[in-house]
Amino acid sequence: MNGTIKITGGNPLNGRVTPVANKNSILPALAASLLTTKTVTYKDVPKSPDVKILLEIITKLGGRVDDSDFNNLKITCKNINSYVIDSDLGGKLRSSLFLAGALLARVGKVEVPIPGGCVLGLRSMAAHIDSFKKVGVSVITQKNNILLTAPKKIENEYNVWQIEASVTGTENLFLYLAGTNTKVTIFDSASEPHVKNLCQMLKSMGAEITGMGSNKVTIKGSKNLSGTTFVPYPDHIDIATLITASALTKGNLTIKNANVPDIVSGLIDWFKKFNVSIEQVENDLVVNQKRDLELLNVNTQWPLAAENLPKFSPRPWPGFAVDSLPQIVALMTKTKGRLIVNNWMYENGLDFSNVLIKMGANIYVVDPHRVIIEGPSKFSGEEVTSPGIIQATMAIFLVSLSDSVQTIIHGADVIKRRYPNYIETYKSLGASIEEIA
């Protein structure tokens, strides 16, 4: 595992900070460049490892990438010369799947390796395969890859009921449909902000789309999509992370341009139940945490597992995002009260709780999906190892900021897959972080 950092906690985080661009908006949007022969321009692209790998794959397929300025990145896919996604590169990240839908529309077939990414349980590809088959795509699953072939004769119209509201499955299907001459209505569509962001992009390229942001979306695609300019949404997961960081350190952070009601209203409601101080000031969110964290109105304003034991579970959008669940676990370690957290989506999603227990958190592991946290805890300095999951490692990092002790985290570089400049960002806000390997 790469990257070892030493954090000396106890410093309040203060200042102004801009959340990162939504990684989950950027990656499928990059794949959309394969749908047109025209140039696509991307604003505010993070220099994350995932982005760099995806750009390398696109280049190997014949795309031309101008990455001299990541705030004005350009991709032209006029001369695509392969339908095979590089197995070594594609196997490193799950987002290589997005290239499947786009390539399938562009050249009629695609061979994609079984993708990698965070080890969050058994992340099945069933949702992708099921939806593709429902629009006539042939799917052959081999040992290490999947071969998809577009139908020779496509119907004028399809209705697709997805087996789950899979974000990546929905986006992959949208990318394919946008580049085909057919009309498809998708039921139980994922509706997260990054899914809507992709729809806006595809519409600007020439696809007809209705129902964006809902769970029923209709797409009428085209074989003659144009170039466009894509601007990603701010990452609501990073906004939740920054709120948590300010709350845990009793800091005063202004999160710039984060007051986007369609994205953050639900987040704000939930964080206020932990007595987090959040103000919406024009375009910004201000988290000035002078008061103690505690669970408010437990028996009247929370779902309950038992009396005086509220429960917290993620839900598909517009519910609380599962990627922000580790922040809630981290926040609860410094919050007065008890909370049972249920990650029903991923078998390994709460495994990092064992690292927090080693650091001093009072957490009882009920089973692979549920933990009971009782706070506030006092942390001791520890040397720990990342579980290899972005958000889980970020939760460990956040907890390490809270008390005046030293914590060493091995394998911290996984955080850079979503937050490429997190060390510089947090140091600029007052955190004491040293890269030691």
C-alpha cells in the first residue's frame, strides 16, 4: 500500500475551501467523448489517479487527449481504432466500465476486462448486463473479460425496468443509448446528482432526454452527437467530508459555492441532527462548530431501532449517500449518544470500524452490515493501515484530526483517488500532516 502520513490532531480547521469536482461526474463524462468525432472540453478536472488511467485508456483506443491544462482539458475521438479496453489499465478501476456503453454505441462491440476499484463487497455487474440485454445487446462473459455486441437490428422503442437503481449501471446504459437511434424509457433509474450531470452533458451533445434527476428517464439518442463543454458539479461527498472535518475539530470553515440546494439540502438536515452548526450564506456553507456534538431529539426526530437508540442507513438518492456513511461513523465517535449504523449495500463497508476501535472509538460490531457507536470517545495515538477503500480511509483520517495525539496511517494514498490534493488542502486549513513515505 502506498503513502504513509503522520497526523498530529487537535488543531481547529479554519478558513475558506472549495470542494473538489464530483469524481463520479467526471469519469462517465470523460467516457462520453467516445460518442462523437468532435472535440469535447472539460472544465475543473481533478488530477486524480482514476482520471489519469481513464485518459490513458481513451488514448490507447485512438482518442487524442490534450491535458496540458486540466481546467480546460480537451478530448477528440475522431479516429477510434480499437474496441478492446486495455486489460491492465481497465482492471485497475471500476470506472473503465463506462467505456463499454460509449464504445458499444460508437463501434458496435466492446471487450472490457472485469474492473477493479475499491473493495466494497461483491460489487456485481449484474445490473449492467441485465439492462444491456434488455435493449438487445449480446453479452458473453468470459474468465477475465466481457464481450458486448450491439444488435444488428435495433427496435424503435424499448422500456427497461432495471433490477436495481445502480449508479454505474444507469450511467453506462445512458452512454450507450445516447449514441443509438432509438427511444428508451428507463424505470428505476439512478438519480444522483452526477447521473443528472451526465444527462445534461448528453443532452447538450444532441440526445433528447426527459426526466433528468428522476427515477424514470426517457432517452432518444443519435448517431451524430456534437462536441460540448462539460462542467462538473461540486462533489456532495466532499462537502459532507468538509462539514465533518470542521465539526470534529470545532473549526470554522467556509465551504465555497457549496450552497446548492438540490445537492446539499438533505445533507444539512441530517448533520443538524448531530448538533452541527451549518449556515447557508449566499453561495457558501459556513460550519462554525463552537458547541458540543450530540444527538438531538432522539426519540422524536430519528428512526429508532429501540428506545434511545436511533438508527442511520444510507438510501439511493435523494436519500443519504452511502459514500458519506463513513463520515457519519467518524462524526459519531465524537458525538454524545448512541447510534446504530447500517450499511446494507456493501458487505465490507463498515470494516474500517475495527481501525477506529484500535484508535479508541467505542464501537460494537453487530455484524458485517451494522455497528453501534457510542460517543464521545477519546482517541490515543496509533499506527494503523488503510483498508484500501477511499471513504473508509478518509474517515480514519478525519478522526485522526480530532484529538491532540499523533496517528500514522499507512496506505493513505488511496484517498487521492477522490481527493488528489487533500494533504495540501487540509494543511492550508491548519491541519498538521507530514508525509513520511
